[in-house]
Amino acid sequence: MILIVLYGGKSVEHDISLKTAFTVLQSLHFDQHEVYPVYITREGYWCLGGRLEQPATSMEQLLSSRPRTEDAAGSLGSVLLQLSELPGPKVALPLLHGSCGEDGTVQGLLELIDVAYVGNGVLGSAAALDKSIAKALFAQAGIPQARHLAYRRADWAASSEDIVQQIEHELGYPCYVKPASLGSSIGISRCLDREQVLRGIHHAFKYDRKIVVEEEIAGREIQVAVLGNEQPAVSVPGEFIQDQTFFDYDAKYFRGELTMSIPADISAETAQQIERYAVLAYKAMDGAGLARVDFFVEPTGQLYLNEINTLPGFTNCSMYPVMWERTDGTSYAELIDKLIDYAVNRHADKQSIRYER
């Protein structure tokens, strides 16, 4: 099996993608796969090096290839041509976080060239990354959520004072301001008053043309990992033990301030309810392959779905692979192999679809 590993990308989450790719490329079963890393630069250039026959030894090794052309579209065409000439079945492993990768764009490309790929499809990827769209789907599925509002940049330019008043009236403080289509806590602000909301909105609009504002839920943050296609399985719940209200990008990925508690110390009843809502959310998004689903749990036991992440981190400080190891003993490499199998099976199933009458 030829395994095409995509990482980097034209995204503010570029560095997280590199960390994920480095961990994956240290852990694969290289005796079972012909591994071809494809690095996508911050500018959108596609770079294909040679076959990787053993685990990656340094981050620099992932960045060693260069595009063959000075045109982003040309580099994409060149890489696709080279990959198409490789004999044998192929499956892509997108490790692209955020825009231009986790949002359905790369998934659409892989659909067009008829290559199997790990993870969620075009619809699920695009809908899940846009928090306002995802929340609308969750509401339709009857899943409880925090109160929230969504605004576009044009809305803000036209009526900023009305928007601030609506936030104060309907949500109150504290509240969170977030770019609609980003992860890794980038661009998010916890706001305690009007001045902070104004700064938070200005900051969030740097990263997206649409933002989401949410009320704060005073409770614990519990996560579960979902794995599978039509009949998804759910891991034991996990929790990051934290001593501050909000962890930003640096705290999550670079300062090592998060400690995992897996399984999370919650009641069996709460765990069962989380599992049920996680499957509902996964199916509402037309999930495939994998996702991490995050919840808030109030002291009363009331649950609120926070978000679903269709490409959870696979770094050495990421919850998703550890939750599966604690659930059924699945190792990191075995988890990747399962995801590849789900991708191949889903692709084969789609081949039964007719495109003519």
C-alpha cells in the first residue's frame, strides 16, 4: 500500500500540522506501507521528496523537499503526476489542521482524483470546521449546547454597537470570542467586560471573516475519541487537569501545562450520556474515520456539547491516541493502521455508486 502523508499547509495551524506529522512519521509500520511524505508550504506550494523507508529522525527532515516550480498550482500538478506514476493502490493521510486542509478542500481534491483518504469527507470536514454551521446541525440533532451568536465581518462594520449590546443582553460575561473556522485555541479570547469583547472581536476577525461568541459554561471539559465509519466506536472519556480558566495555543502545545486524566473521573451515567451525544454529533456531521468530541459538564451533571474536531491532534501531548490506548490497548501505530483500513473500506464502498443512468 502506498501511503501519501500530507502535512504543513497554508494555515495558521501549520506548525501543529508539522508536530502531528513528525509524530506519525516516527510511528508508522514502515514494513507494511510505502510512505511518501508531501510537505505543503505556508504559501501553498506542494513538495514531494523521495520514499521514506524508516521513521523520521528530525523535524528538518520533513521540510527538506522543495517545489519543482515557482507556481503553487504547478507544484500541485507536478506532485500529483509523480504520485500517479507510482504503481499500486494508494491512500492519503491528510495531517493538515485548519484552513486549506481540514476544511474539505483537500478532501475534495482527493475525491476528484479518486484516491482513498483517511478521515472525514468533504461535507463533514467543511461543516465541522465552521463552528456556526456545526452548532446549527447539533441543534437540529437535539444536542444541548451553550448559548452562542455568530457574526460576519460585514455585520460588525455595519452595526458594531448593536452587536455588543446583543452579546451583553443574550450572553453576558464572561464570554468567549472565537474565529468560526480555526482550532488549537488560535484567535480565541475570554472576555470579562465590554472593552475585552471589543478587543476579542478585533482579534478574532484577523483570522476569519466570521466569528462565534459563546457564553461561558462553568464546568469541566471532558473529551472522547470517536473511531469508525457507519458504526463508530467511542473511547473512554478523558480530561485535561488544569489550574487556570483558559488554555491558549502556547499552553496547549509549547509550555507543557496540560496533564491528562484518562479515564476521566465521572459517573457511569454521565459517561454513557457523553457517548450517546458523541455518536449523535458524529452522525450529524456525516463523520467518517475519526473525530474528537468535546463536552462541558456542570457540577449538576448537565452536559453541553462544545465542539467536534474532525482532525484531532496526534502529537505527543494530544488526547486522541492516548484515549484509545487506555480504552482497548490500541497502540499509536495500530491506530493509524485502523484509520487506513477505514479509509480503504469507505473508498471501496463509494465505488458502488453509479454515475450514469
